[in-house]
Amino acid sequence: MNNRKAFSLIEVIIVLAIIGILAGLAVPAALRLFEVTAEETTRQEMDNIKRAILGDARKLQSSFRSDFGYIGDIGCLPDDLRRILLNPPPPPPVLPALPTWTFDSTKQTGAGWKGPYITGAATGQEVEEFTKDQWGNDYTYTVTGGPCPPAPTGMTATLTSGGANLGSTADDIIISIVAGETTATVRGTVKNTAGAGLAAVSVELYSAVNAAVTTTTATTDANGNYSVTSVPFGQRAVMANPTGLVLVSGSVTVSNGDATNDNVNFQVINYTASPITVGRITVNCVGTLATRYDDIRVGTSGTDLSGANNIVCAPTQTQITLSTSQTVPANSTPPSSLRVVVDSADTQLPDFTLRGGGIMTFRIEEFETAAGSVDMSGGQTITVSFFTTLGVLISTVTVVTP
């Protein structure tokens, strides 16, 4: 009965020593595993925050990107990180609420807050959790280029976690938002139905800026091209909005009047929904060989509408009142907004085609100098301005002869 086996003191000491050694190995390994897990989880959360701000480029609808996050709706970077979850965010500090999202059916563009843009509870602990890293420290969110366009250096920001050691920057985790991810230079072309670019056409681009639909204007060049800078990424809209008369591409010709090729013929078109009445005209031919002209006519023939001869064509020329005002018919198919997607730093938009329009032919006759008639062929340039009967400018076209 007394023959019982038991651990000796030495055996107990050996076992405790082994346990101590294993614990000494396991604790650092566990700490390293925690650090790795905490870093990976923090990076994933920071990526989610960035995606909430900029949207998810992987989400498509009809082959076009459909998710642009906070910046797509507001047109700005958030000034406070909590705006991606709540509107307004809870104090402190006290921040104003952004307008809620609305859609402008005429401009085919929406703007305003329609979050949350990141998953999480609107109340309680989760409001604070997404603004903290896995070590329980607040993220540092810094907008470096200005939250809204046009920012001096582009809309840029950094999101920083101090890592496990707040006393050192060696383990900081930094995610950047660069200008090429937030704003674009948008380019496009305005054409007629024949595919020719239209010069001097006003273009309006509609986008969200500071939670409101904003209009930015540009004017097409001689080839019908235009560009707009600092456009926030998102679903936007564009409209060619000619406010006056536009030169019909390919319509310029020269013909014989008193001498060879001293007449210049051209057509203008009215793309607007209302008729345009021309009551006065000026002709500037500085840079050509001519210094004056005699007649203004409409159509291939007709009465001289100028009522004068030897009319000086210079920058300071007097408006010539037409003896009979001329009305260019309205467009039966006026332009409307075209929805577009802005999703790269340099975005090429689809061509905007203007259709219909009322057309009128003008002929400026008998260009000359005091010495006699001038041949206006071969790249001579005149600038013709059209005015209302009260002298209000309608539009100006630049006519280059073939």
C-alpha cells in the first residue's frame, strides 16, 4: 500500500523549466502574429476607407464604371473622415450637414450626400472604430491639395496609421490619394452630322462640386475640340450649347464680283431652339490684303443690305445696320445633355453631335483697297460679327477662304 510512485523534485523542476522555455518561445511568436494580423487588418481597413472616398473601380454597369463613392456624389474629398459614414458627423468638432443628393433632370447630373459610403453602424461603438487602427489609435487624415476643385496641386490626401510604435515613424502605414485618382482633364469634340468639327461652340460640363451641380464652360477651337480641367471623377454630363450662329463647316467659297474672287460666301447655322434675328453686322479683314468692301447680301443673289459702299473693315469699324433684318430659323432638334463617365486623369468623351438647325447664306462683296479689287482666295481671313437690331452681340464667326 505504501509503494506509490510520484514525481521527484528534480522532475518537477525539469518540467517547469521546459514549460518556461516553451512559454518564452510562444509569447514572442504570438506577439509577432498579433502584429502581422493587426497590420494586415489595418491596411485592409484603410483600403476600405479609400474605396469609400473614391469608389470601387471594379463595379461596372453596361461596361462603364458605376461606383465613385463620396467624391462621385460630393465632387470633393471629405474634410473630415467621419463624413463618409454620417451626415453631419457627430461632434466634436461641430460640422455642418451637406445637402442630400438630388438629380437635375435637365442637366442629367446629380449631387449631394447619399451615404453611408462605408459599412458600419450609424450610432454606437462602430462610429469610432472605423476611424481607429487595430492598435486603437486614431488615423491621421490630411487633405493636402484642397478638398474641392480647383485645388492648387490637385485634390490629394493621405491616410496614416502610426502603427504599433507611436514614438517612431518607421512602422507607419500610409495610403495616399493622388490627383490622378480624383480629378480629370476632360476632352471632347463637337461635330455636325457630317462629322466636321464646329468652331466657337460653347460647351457646358455639369459635375458635382461641394455637393451641388456645377456648370463649367469651355469653347471649341477651330477643329471643334474643347477641354475642361479639374473635373471630379464620377457620372457627369456635357452639353454643346451654341448661343448664337455657328459657321457651317466647308461652306466658305469665293466668287467673282467686280473682279476675280473678290466676293466671300459663307453659311451660318442656328442650333438653338429659338429663331435668331440679325439686325447689324461688322466685318473685320485686318490681316488680309483688303481694307474695305461694298455690299452685304443674303443668299446667292438679292438686294444689298448694307446701304453703303467703301465700308472700312477694321477692328474699330462701325456696325452696319441692315436695311432689312434677317431671321435665321430655329432648330427643330435642339441639343440636350449627354451623360458621360469621368474615370481617368485624362478622359476623352464621346463626340457631341449637333443636329438640325436653320441655315442662312451670307455674301460679303467686292473686297478692295483704294488701288482696286482684292483676290480673297488662298487663306484670307475675315471675322464677321452679328448683332441684334439694338446692337447686342449675337456671335462672331471666323471665315477662312479656300
